[in-house]
Amino acid sequence: MKYGLLQISLIVFFVACQPDLINLDKAKRAVAEYYDSGKYDNDCRKLIDDAIEFIDTAEPHDSNAVVFDIDETALDNYHYIKSIGFGYILDEWNKWVNRAEAPPNKGVKRFYDYLRSKKIRIIFLSGRHEETYQATIKNLRSAGYTEYDTLIIRKNSELNLPASEFKSAVRKKLTEKGYRIIANAGDQKSDFEGGYSGYIIKLPNYLYEVD
């Protein structure tokens, strides 16, 4: 996964909201308050409620599918990221991923359970690296995501592709195989760019940006 530095994301976000720069520690505290206060959960709940309302109107079909991103979508890494001061080091991140301990995003898990009750196909599509594949399966299972059609993550030969290019190419191939992608859940703009997304469920993420 290609993460922009958290510090850059925080500064860009808060500069956009006000004309004067603020201290980075204050920016971090503001982000922590957003997540810890329950506002993040409330925002996710509203987005999932809207998504369920949309799915209820979708034409039933055996090939209907919903694509899920993993990090900060199906799984929630917030407490780990907060514990390391909202920073990012690739080797340390991969160690965390391989521990397979991330909890589910509660709102997304509710949406997943709803889709399973409707017999809608589930596809997990992530920019995680190939060496984390087995750990990702283990973590999805422990988080309650036990039934899905497929999990797709980056092959080592795809690591240099922009996230949007990688994911849109996968969605195109899935469509060509016969899947009808009716919705796509993610936390980054790059999760949806390039088409073949259906209804877009863009979750908030003030922790990092993925190009």
C-alpha cells in the first residue's frame, strides 16, 4: 500500500479548513477527538444506512456483487495508528498487518451481514502487499468476514501501480467475468476512480491518503 505521510494529510486537511497553520500536535488531537468521540462511528452509520436503502432498491440478480476495501473499511486500524503517534513506517505496518489483529469496522460489518442475508456476492479488494495475503485471510475471518467470493491484493509485480489504476483494472476484469458490481465501499478516492464501482460508499479517513 502506498500511504502518504500522515503529517502531510493532517496539515492539508486543516489548512483547507482554516487559513492559518496550526501546530501538528493540535491537529493530531483534533483527529483523535473525531474518532474517539464517536463522530466517526456516527458518520459511518449514516453512510451505511444510505447504502442499505440503495441496495434495497437494486434489481435482484445472482451476479450482484459489492466490492470492499480492507484497511479503514472492512477492518479498523485506528487504535494501532494512534498508538504509534499517527506515523507510518512500511516495515512496522507490515508487522502489524501480519499480526492479523485489526477489529472490524462495526458499520461496515453490519453492511456485510446485511449483504450476506440478501445473498449478494462479496469481493475484498486491497492494496496490501502479496506477502500479507494469509494474514489478511486470518484477520478477515477473526473479524467475522467468513464468507466471500474472493480476496484480491497486489502482486509484487503490481506494487508500482497507482492504487486507482490497480483497483479499477481489477474491477474491470471482475465485470468481464460476469460480476455485476452494484456498490463499492472504501475510504479513499482512489478506491472508486476508473469506473466499474456502482454505488459509491466513501467512508471518512483523516489518518492517511492513498494515491
